[in-house]
Amino acid sequence: MSNVVQFKKPPKPPEPKKPNPGLRKLLTLLGIAAALVATWAYFQYVGGEPG
């Protein structure tokens, strides 16, 4: 046993994971589809009545 202090570099943190581009495209398409369905439902049931 020695009383010498050893200086070591701390380990590098792991690289953050990059988002999956396929998942991002899927979520974008689902968002657009949901907006179109919501617009259709609005005009079908609320708006567009002759008056």
C-alpha cells in the first residue's frame, strides 16, 4: 500500500442517442392525418350548415 495519489481522467459519458428518423416521419404523418380527421369532423358535425 502506498500513499501516492493517482490522477485519472473520468470516463467519458455515453453519446446521447439520436432520434429515429423513421419514427419522426411516422409521428408527423399521424399528426397530419389527425388534423385532417379533426377538420372533417368539425365541418361534418358543427360547421358548414346553410343558414
